[in-house]
Amino acid sequence: MDYNKLVSVTGMGGLFELISSKADGGIVRSLEDKSTKFVSNRLHSFSHLESIEIYTQTDNVNLVDVFEAMKASKEKMPESGADAKAIRAYFEKVYPDMDFDRVYASDMKKMVKWYSILKANNVELKLTEEPEEETTEEA
């Protein structure tokens, strides 16, 4: 399963693999229960995980950078139902550069839940590489 095919859908918890997209929505498969369904874009919005950025004290970073820090950390990850203080304390140790004034506790809870889902599905945390532009030299 490729990281670049994963989406979050508003109004629906968890993560989904985008199987096919249509003009009026998309067909998604849940990473948690493996169910497949059509989701209308009239009712829901799709956010590709690759496009999600996290506020930091300097420049924004891609969500995959935070996931990599979580993977590399020796800190015990809080339970997805943990209180906001415990989750914030975790991220203060794992990713101290995060802008905690602009990243809400609910966002941090989502990151913990999403990381657990990705880990359970053995998803490789890797962004799609953009093809380099070819340069031609004139003789």
C-alpha cells in the first residue's frame, strides 16, 4: 500500500486508501476494517496525507516528517484516548519544534491514531518523489 494513495475523509474517522476517484466522489477502502465504499464529495472532503503540513516554530513540515520522528522516538506513544495533556507532553518530547499554539490537541490525537493505523498496516512512510526536470544544453 502506497502512502500517496492514503486519504482522510471529513466526517469519517480513520484513514482510507483511495482506490478510484470519480467526478462526484471516490471509492475508498478503510485501513481499519478493510470495508470498501463510495464517498460523495458533496458531503465529504478528501485530504491526501501527502499534502498535510504541520505548523512548526520555523517552516511548516510535511506530516510524514512528524510520523518519522514518532517512529524514531523511544518515547512510549500515548493511547489514542489519552487526555490532551499527555498527548501534548508526548509531542513536546518527540517533535519539540511543533508550534503548540497552532496545532490543536485534536490534531495531535489524530496524528497518534493515524500513526497507529499506518504502523498496523505496514505502510512505508515515503513521499512521492517528483520527477526532476530535464535540462537541455544547447551546443
